[in-house]
Amino acid sequence: MGTAYSEFARVCQQVKHWPSDWRQHLAEEIAKSLASELPTDNGEWNDAKNERRCQLIDKDIQGTLSDAERRELELLTQEMRVHRRAVAPIPLAGATRLHQQLLTKKRQQQDLDGETP
């Protein structure tokens, strides 16, 4: 994992220097890629599925979760996330714009102070 993580960290450092529209496009492409890997919604998320997921989480905490139950928990968690994204998507565009504004202000202040990033 060390090599993969160091490669990941290297790429992240490079991406930080990309123009904001490139980074936004990359984020959108990654989101599409992740969404395509999630299972399609097999019916509505409901109380029974939520209860079962909670039971499996309790078993996982207790250390008594079987391999089959672990996979079931993973699938239920993915299904819950699909449902959550459908009913309450996370508004990242505004946060991304704010982040860019803050970075711009930081660079401007550093330029005034004569610092290098």
C-alpha cells in the first residue's frame, strides 16, 4: 500500500496546481465513475433495509459478522448511499467555488507579503 499511497499523494500534489476548471472537471468525472460502480437502486430504501443494516453494523462492532454478512452490509451501505444521493445530493459546486476564492485570497496575501507558496 505504501507505493500506491505515495503515487496517490504525488498525483494529488500535481492536481492541486491545475486550473480550477480542470479540477472541477476531474471531480465530475470521478463522481460519474464512482456512480457507475454503485448498484442501481433495487427498490426504495425502507425501514426494513435500514434495520437490517443497523443489525449488521452492531454485529460488526461486536466482531461477530460473517463474511456473507459483511458483503450484505457493504451492499446495503452502497444502496443506502445511492438513495441518499438521490434524495439529498451533496452540493459540492458552492463549496468548490468558496475553496477557490479562499485559495485566491491566500495567494494574493502571500504576493503582498512577498511569500512564495
